[in-house]
Amino acid sequence: MNFLNEVAGRFPGAVSLAAGRPADHTHDVEALHSHLRTYCAHLRDARGYDEREVARELFQYGRTKGVVHELIAAGLRVDENIDADPESVVVTVGCQEALLLTLRALRRDAADVLLAASPMYVGVIGAAALVDLPVVPVPEGPDGLDPGDLRDAVRAARDRGLRPRACYLVPDFANPSGTTLPVEVRKELLALADDEDFLVLEDNPYGLFPLGEERLPTVKSLDDRRRVVYLASLAKSCFPGARVGFAVADQVVRDRRTGARRLFADELAKLKSMATVNTSPIAQALVAGRLLEHGGSLLAGTAADRAAYRRNLRLLLDGLARRFPAGGGHGVSWNSPGGGFFVVVTVPFVADDAALERSARAHGVLWTPMSHFYPAGGGERQLRLSCSAVGPDGIEDGLDRLAAFITTSTERGVG
Amino acid sequence: MNFLNEVAGRFPGAVSLAAGRPADHTHDVEALHSHLRTYCAHLRDARGYDEREVARELFQYGRTKGVVHELIAAGLRVDENIDADPESVVVTVGCQEALLLTLRALRRDAADVLLAASPMYVGVIGAAALVDLPVVPVPEGPDGLDPGDLRDAVRAARDRGLRPRACYLVPDFANPSGTTLPVEVRKELLALADDEDFLVLEDNPYGLFPLGEERLPTVKSLDDRRRVVYLASLAKSCFPGARVGFAVADQVVRDRRTGARRLFADELAKLKSMATVNTSPIAQALVAGRLLEHGGSLLAGTAADRAAYRRNLRLLLDGLARRFPAGGGHGVSWNSPGGGFFVVVTVPFVADDAALERSARAHGVLWTPMSHFYPAGGGERQLRLSCSAVGPDGIEDGLDRLAAFITTSTERGVG
């Protein structure tokens, strides 16, 4: 994504419908002080720590798997109906490190591969590249991954002498596609993972932000055979600056050297000790303090964010519909995500980096070429719009600019 | 080190001369609030940020290479006479991530190897294992690495078809050996690196803590040909709980795909975006705030620590000398580090994990078997003592217990 950052840097006045970061409307530095005090009070009151122990927990090295694992496990029970043993939780430096450790643990030799719903989050492409784990893209349909397609991809990989270890996906309001996996498909996915012996890597950064009132059960909450490694970011549900995420890895695995049985979480922890040693306990304290201030529930803590993101997504979808009315012969279409930050727009020209450059220069609007999310090619005439980091005015202004860009590009017959 | 943590957990009453963590005598939670306020004031006063910008810097994602790079570069100039372009600084999740990214960047294929002064820090063994980079140990002498030995090892590796990319060492008060590289040898090392075309990875966690008044110049400060990647932890000079370290990587490298020239730091940043995205800006703010409170100098900020570690190391060395007097026929000897946290004791029996278990159980004292620091074998009759996390009473008590353990083990003729 370096090119995208570079374009954004060169056109600071452009409206960004590219940035997928959370909004910063709720951020007040004093809140950090409060979160820290809340967590320290928790250590004193709930854990009986004296001042020396409180200080030691924050200033010193800490447990490799993290120090807020019990609060995270309790929150998962309340918010997601996930029954996680706190010992199976590994607190990480953002979800990215959780992904990195998981993929590294799965990559034993050159025969191991990762399957991933395509288009896919660039972070999974990066983490897999870092640990030399090849990625086999499995194309999504409008309702996300199709279990039949996935089964075919698993078997085809196996026929080529490869070992499909896991399938990565974002079941709720995926980045970039916005798709959501129906409940029945979640169950089929679990059955398939069990039949074909692979893990499901469920990444869930956006599940708290549905467009409607209903939220689907996470795949992990349906997982009665420990087939799912649940990966979570607290960047969207708390704030990115803490850089705290986690994995729930409750699989029982055998140590390849000693044959001893242990939790997959402990295998991840061993790798974590080689990567970052432990996650800053102060950063953990900040997100845990925020969690405690909302009764231990991320769902409760994100009520205002949920309302804002819901409003933004509706504005974005309504705004597209107004600017590109049905039957208008404009050749522009888009999907209707059930929540999250992203909408995919299909246009009648190639929406590549050069088109983005034109869009930024001539129309002052930024978006993300979908081709960046297809490691093996695809999405050439699609672009991703994000509505998380802009306000209502920015969305309207950005869509006006985007409509002008699309009209111009279509007329010029670019691509 | 899992076994060591496990032993420590089973014998909580034992005196630990094993733990290499910094002392926690200077830690007060209120200091965290102060550090954060100091950094926010700096953003307002020195960078002209308004409240919204201050909040955004702390709460949001940030620059991949970090946000406190200018303060770090300024501190290196004052404290270490290192003239680092701030753009060559990559702020990382502790020194461990700096090591991980550097080794990953150096490992292109199976022919690449890392040379490392042996015995070596377990973190380098771990990071190299994580990125599948083989380590060639180069035995240290009493004054650390011998450039002649290193040259022979480089050439021998090359003769075997390998590509020695770098040599890792801790030139000042190494962990675990306590050795220090003389100034002349530092210069020879740089000349050798230039002649034989490899990088020097200088890890410097302990340089601020000499036993005497004098500090030797870092290898990086002598490096006029950009041969040194400087790796630093702020765990000992600030506090471990922030998990902040950094690399100075001012080499100009060519992108293998595009041929474009760029800083090695930017190559590390690209890998960092795949590993942890960025280092928590709040964690960076905490260490930067502490740095600012001491005029931007880690040397100034560690005056009390320096005095305490100096006292502890003297007590440890004097205490060993009193308990094992010269000519006593006890077969016990030790080195005399010029600073840092560690002393290596040679004993007339095998000091392995089983011996540690006996020591903990029967004598209530913990230490570290040196064999853990030799990936290819060695150090069987040596143990590492650390004096960083204990006070004067602990050192005396621990040494009494250790002397009893050593005497008993020698009499039993164990090993």
C-alpha cells in the first residue's frame, strides 16, 4: 500500500474515500489517563495488587501470552458467545502479529499453503510473504466464499502435492469486499474444515458494525471441534494507537520434537517470544481500562461508533444510488454490504493506480484500486470506497468528486 | 528459556541470580502519566500541534518507521556520538522486532547465513529460527570476538557455498558473557566487514552501564562506511513495559525488483508493515516523554540506574572473591566484566538444567546454565549470574546459597 500512502501524501487536500482507519471523532487524550487509572484500580480491587505489584505489571516485561487475557475471554463470552479458555488467548501487537504468528506456526515446509478468500486484506498477503507461505486465492461470490469452491481448491492443492493448512477469511463485512457469509455457509465451512482437516482463520475486525440491528454468530461461536483460530483487532473496537489484538487458538497440538500435547496458543506464544517478546502491558492496560469502563463489553463500548459507521455507510450507499440512478446507462454498479467500512464499485474503465492518480489530481478524491487485493490478478475495473474515516460532508463531497471522475473517465473511454 | 521460567515459577521463594530484567526500584505509575503529558506538551510546543492533532497522533495508526525518530536520532548524537539521519531510524516493538526485521531482510534464500559471537543472546537464536536464517557461531575469547576468527569463519562459510550476510554481537558487556570489545578491535571489525562485505549488527542494551566511569565508543560511532546496523532496546534505559526499541539502518540498498535505491531502513519498514504495522505511538510517547524529561539524553536519564547496577556488579564480583578466595583449591573461577548485568562463573561440575533444578530445590538459588547460550554446544561447566533485578541483600543471600550449592555439587563430584 506504499503507493496509496504516497498518493495520499501528494494530494493532502483530496477527500479520502480510501482510508480504512477508524474515525477519530471520539478521541480525547484525557481518556488515555482514565483508561490507565481504571486498569490500575482493577488490579488493586479485583486482583488485590499492592502499588509495587501494579507498577511491576506495567513497567516490566510480562507474560508472553499477555496480561489481559481473562478480560478478553470474558468479553468474548458476553459479546460474541465465544467460550474461550483464557489460556487459549494470545494478546498480540495488533491483529497483524496474530496473523503473522499463526501463519508462521502453520508453515512447516515448502508444501504448506494458505487458502484465502479473494479479494483479500493486504495484511494477509504481507504476513504470508514474510513467512514464505504461498497463498492460494479462492474467489468469493456475492455472499463471500462458497464452500464448494473451497473444497475444490483444497483438493486441487492437495493433488499438486501441497498441504492446505488453513483458510483465511473475514466472514463479517469483509475488507475489501464488504461481503458477509450467511449462517448456513458458516456451518458448512466448519464441516468442510473438519472433513478436509484444515483450520479456519476467522478475522473479525468489523463484526461490531452492522448496518442493521442484527449480528450473525461468529464462526468461532459455532465451532464445536476447535477448527477455528479467531483473530481480532482492537483497533476498530478500541483505538489503533494501542496496537493490541489477539488470537484465540484453543486447538490441541503435538510438539513435533517432544510429542507433548499443548495448546496451539502456546505454540504461538513461543513464536511471539522470538518476534516481539510480549505485547506492551501498558498498551494492554489502556484497552483493558476502556473495556472495563464499558462493563467488559466491546459491544457496549462501541455504541457511538456503531451509530456513526451505520450513518456513514447508509449515506455512501444512498449517495451512490442518487448519483448513479438505476437504468441510467452509466455502467456503474456496487454491492450492498450488511455493515462494516467498505463498498466495492464496478466502473466501465480500468480503475488502476494511474486512474487513482488522475482522480486525485483532477478531481481531488482518493479511493483504492481493487486490484491491490487480488494477489493473482483481478478487480481491474473495481474500486473500494471506505466511509470510516470521513464525516457526512466528506462523503457527499467525495461522492460528487468521484461521480465527476467516473463520468470523465467513462467519456474518455479510458481502459 | 521456557524451562528457566518454569523453574522460577516452581520455586518462587528462591533468590534469582538468573533474571536479566532491569530493576524495578525506580518505577512509579504516576510517572507514566507525566511522560505522556510531557510528550503531548512537546507536540504542542515544538511541533505546533493542536489538540486534535495531538489526539490523532496517539490514538491512530502512525508512520511505519515510528513517530519519535527525531528524538531518538538527537539522543544518539548526544549520548553515543552517532550521527544518524532520522529517516534511517526504525522504531520497533522492542529490540527483538528490530532483530527480526533485520534478519528477515538479510535472508534472501537458503545460502544466506548469520555469523554471531558465541555464546550468544537467546533472542538472536530465536529471531534467526523464526526467519529460517542459519546461525554460524564464532567463539568469543576473553575480550569478545577475535577479528581473525571472524575472518576465518566468513571465508569458511563462503567456501561451503554460503553467503555470510552479517555478524551479530553485543560489543559492550555482552549478554551472556559480559565481555567488551576493545576499541582497536572495533576498528578492525569494521575494516573486516568492509573487506569481506558483510554487515555488523551491533546490539547495545547495556552500554549505558559501565562499572567504571569510562564508556567505549559504539561501533556505529566509528562506522564511516555504513557497515553497522545499530540495534537498541529502550527496556533497560527507559522501561521494558513500553516495548520500544529501534534500529538505525542507514545503508543504501537496491530494490531487487525495481533496482531503485533506498535506505535499508525503508526495507525494514516494509517488512514491519507485514509484521506489526507500526509501533504503538502511545508506547513511543511514553519513552519519548521520559527522554524529554532528561533533556533528550538517555545517559542523563539513567544516572540512578547506572549507580545501582555499578554497586550491584561490584557486590557480585567482590562477593564471589570473598567466597572463593584465590588459591582455595575450589576450582571456581569467573570473569570480570567492565559493566552490564552479567558475570560468567566456571565450576568443576556440569551446570545444566538438572543442576539448576537441584540448586533451586536444595539451596533456593536460581542462575542460568550457560549451555542455553551455545546453539552448537558449549558452556557445560559454566553458569551466568545476573545482578540487575536483585538488591544488595539479595546478592549476598544469593551468593551464600550459590556457594553452598557449588560446594555440595563439587563434593558430590556431580558431572
